[in-house]
Amino acid sequence: MSIDEAIKQLSFHRLKGAHIIKEVLLEAQDLALKQHNFEFKSNMWISYSTAVDSFRVKGVRKHRAMRLGMVEYKYCTYYVRLEEGVPPPNYHLEAETYEARAKEYIEKLRKRSIYLSI
């Protein structure tokens, strides 16, 4: 998907994550122009984009009457890769069927061998 289309679509979402991703895409677009010698601002497409859990910070919160409660702050990391040019028409690979995956698994099992055997 082109970066302009992604930013336009993210501006319609009211979720907190959509706003954060939009800011990251704008920052990545600016970095690509200034530091990585991309030629045009609108001639980019998103080739990889994912968010993964990063780390958690556990703490203790004090309540009334000597009671304690556990607090957990969760963080995540967002990775995005931009490529220059027009996005290809069929970038996403087709999902494998169940039969193809089962056949591949059986072939993998048949190729097994015991180390140092006859």
C-alpha cells in the first residue's frame, strides 16, 4: 500500500493505535527523505509493518488500609519498512491450503533419518 493511502486511511480511525501509527509513518517518511536519499515524498510504499510486544514493567500500587495492588505497564514496538517506487500489484503471497501444508509435513517426516544408523 502506498504511504499516502495508508496515512489517509489511518486519519479516519478513532483508535489510539491508529493515531500513533500515523505519526510513525509521517516520521518515517520524513526520515526517508532526509537521511536515506529517497527522491519523492509520495513515491513510497509500505513493504513491512508489524507491532510486537516489547517488555513489561511490574510495580506495586498502595491502597488504603495497608493493601497493595499489582500494576503492569505494557509496551510494544512498531516496525515499519518503506520502499521507494510503486507497490507491486500482488505483493501479499497467497495463503497455503491445508492439503499443501499437510503434504509438506508428511514429506518432511519421511525425509527424517537417525544419525549414524544403517
